[in-house]
Amino acid sequence: MNLEEQLALCIEHYNRWKKTALSSSDLTKIRKSLERAFFWLELQTAFMALHTIEKTHGNEKEVKRKLIIAKANLVKRLTEYAEEILNELTF
């Protein structure tokens, strides 16, 4: 997935959860929706930061290693997010 697709995905989910939070009157639902909106906003920022680092310093061996670790951590966070959503849907 290229950067534009990653950012579009993050923006789409951020806007969806923000809209859900703003339209709800249940405080628990508002809190959960805002947590998810901020997750997608944080993910968008991380994608942009990693892309910038990769484009400016991506040829350096140590930077490449750290970028791989950072990207793996993002995948881990996305996996945890997906598991959380799946658990909510099954219970």
C-alpha cells in the first residue's frame, strides 16, 4: 500500500469515528469512538513521519533498520486494533 492509500484509509476511519462520537449521546460510546478516532489520527501521523524519514535518510543502513522496526510496530498496533474490534463483534 502506498502512502496516499495509507493516508486515505486513516482519514476515512478517523472521520467515521469522529462523526460517531459527535452524533452520540452515550458517554461510553463517545469515549470509545474518540479513542478510535485518535488511533487513526496517530497512525496517519506515524505513516507520514516514517515516509519522510525514509525519503530523506532511507539509504543509511541504521536508519533502514530502525524504519523496519518502526513499521513492524505499526503492524503490531494495527493487529491489536483488529483483534479488539473482532472481540467486540463476537461478544
